[in-house]
Amino acid sequence: METQHSTMKFQVLFLLLLLTCMYPSVAQGSYENCCLKYASAKKTIRRHVTSYRVQETDGGCNIPAVVLTLKKTRLICVDPRLPWVKKFIQKMSEKNTV
């Protein structure tokens, strides 16, 4: 009877250890906030932008992107290689340094 009890304790401890080890890998994927594709936004959208952030391809994100935050907290992902996006980022960076 004692060996069954010890075996059951070991199994429960092993299961808890396994779940503890798995938790960070599962949690990491759920916190990613990546652009999966680009929106076809026109450059006239610039006047509605309140902020932006640059998404790099490191980590869990697969494409480089610029995430524009519009009024009413709407997010749009645009291609950072577009000429108007490059100019916009440069202008915003100059504005922030002054």
C-alpha cells in the first residue's frame, strides 16, 4: 500500500514539474502581437496617425512592418519599404528629437 502511495506522489510531482516547464513556452506565443500582412493604406492616412512602432523580424514576428496607431486606437500594418512610409518615419523621428 505504501509503494502505491509513493508512486502516486511521484507521478503528481512529475506532472507538476512538466507543466511548470511547459508554461513559459506556451505563454510566450500568446503574448506576441505581430503583423501578419500589410494593409493597402494610402499615404493620406498619415493625418490620422497618433503614433507608430516598428516591428522587426526577430522573435515571433515574420515580416518587417510599421504599425500605425490611428485615432480611435485602430492599428494598421504597412510595408516599411514604401517611400511614403520611410518619409513619414523620418519626419516623426525629426519631430521627436526637436
